[in-house]
Amino acid sequence: MKAVVCEELGGPEKLRYMDVPNPSLSQGQVLIDVRAIGVNFPDNLIIQGLYQEKPALPFVPGMELSGVVAGIGEGVSEFAIGDRVVSTTGTGAYCEQVAVEARRCIRLPDSLGFNEAAGLMCVYGTSMHALKQRGNLQAGENLLVLGAAGGVGLSAVQIGKAMGARVIAGASSAEKLALAKANGADELVDYGGGDLKDQVKALTDGKGADVIYDPVGGDLFDQSVRCINFNGRLLIIGFASGTIPKLPAGLALVKGMSAVGVFWGRFALKEQPELHNENMQILFDWLEQGVLAPHIDEIMPLSHAAQALQKIADRKVQGKLLLRPDD
């Protein structure tokens, strides 16, 4: 079968699209014929050796996929051949067929397509965990979402709106803000010129945002600390800017704020998988009700994985970017 393989650490250009042996099933696993694959910002970090998880070389990158169960390993009773599923893999998703632990799979509702599902687990799962468990977002609160047109940002806009918050979307261009507006944002902040604090203060009667969702880091994190409400929660999602900021402890003290780390992978796969599954069922329900609508930027052939990852690295993706096995 075909797969995208990382044989040496580095940028997307070092990846190889090549033939690899078909996977074999171990106890507790299911074999999945892959239909769609989610492309995520951490995929770029993993192939450079910059992520928390550091798989041994060579490895197949890719954190999430959807597909059809094609084989059942010993001890698996919750799935049958032909079931449509979505799964997180950690790594290994950039391929035509994969063996995955059954506990990492969730059966898809009939109404949910493979493309929607493939882009659901990581970004929507992250945002749901961030806003529900880590941020304790309440109806009527002001939620500021940074990077609001990216994959996780756009999902946070939609989920925040579904949870009853007043959503303030922040992005660096009018085009990105228009997409956030179309996906439910109540207010828009263009921080392309560097001005975030004053705009957010003006929209919140000088109080600041109650919850701030930050997948960007860098200077925007520094500005966020200065436009957060008393008892506010600053959710640390990631560092797409490439700069890991430092928290001014004095400001944290006088604002009574919390800086809250969000590590969805550990939450979902190791610490609280049952709670993660509950989150996903809520997301499935919202999708079926039309409350959520994943925005797919582009679907590219698996053989173009390097180009897809470069597009992610260049921050040229609005919403979700997917791969599909080549015809």
C-alpha cells in the first residue's frame, strides 16, 4: 500500500510517498480502509522532532482519519467489518490502510460523511475540551478567539456560539474575519496592525474577555493578558506564531486570572478517554442538528501531503485541510 513516510527529521519536503507493507492486526486493534485524513499543525512539529511525542524513525505521520473497518483483531467486540469510524492515531494516518487500537475509534452516525469526520477529532475535540472542561465557558460570557479562521480557531468560534457565549473573533485580515463572521462570530477584531487590547476593551465595556482561546502565542499572548477580565481564563492551545511566550506573573495576580494549559491528546487518549467520548457525542449531536458545520478549505491527494503541510506551515489554510488516498 501507499503511505507518506518520515525517514529523517525536517520540513515537509523531506517526506516520501512510497510503498510500505500492509499493516497486520494485533490484539485489541481494528484494520481501517482510510477514506479521509485530517492535516493538523502538530503534524509539522512531529516531523521536525519538535512535538511532545517523538516517534522513532521511520514513521508515518498523521493524527486523525475516517474510514471503514476492514478487519477485526482478537478481543474486539464493539466493532464489525463494514462499520464507518473516525479515529485518532497519534501518528500513522497518512496511509491507505491502518491498524488502530479499537479504543481510539468511534462509530460514525449515518448522517456524518467521511470528510466532515476526518477533520473533527483533533480541532473540534480540542476546542470542546478547552471551552467545556478547561475554560468552564458559561452562556453570556465574552469569548475571544485568536487565529479565528484557522482549524482550531474556527471550531472554537462555532462551539463557543453553541455554548451561548458572545464570540469575539480575532484574525489578521478582513478575509479571515469574514469567514469567522459567517461561522457565527458576534464581533470582529482585526489585529493585523498589532492592536488587540484596545479593541477588545472597547467591545467589553472596558472589562476584557472572560475566556481567551489562544492557539497563536507570541505577542498576541502578551496582549491577551492585558485584555482579560477579572477571574478570566486564558486557554493556552498552541504556538502557531513560533514563539512560546512568558506569563507576566504580576499581571496574572492583579487580574485574578488563570492561565490554563490545554493538552487534548493526553486528555483524550490517556487521562480521560470516557469524557472525551462524551464530548464527541455532543459534537455529533450538534452536527446532526446543524449547529456545527466544519469548514473544509481543501481536499488534496495523499501523494500531495508535503504540499498540504507546507500550506499549514505558511498559515494559508482557512478551516480544515484534508487528504484522501489517491485514486
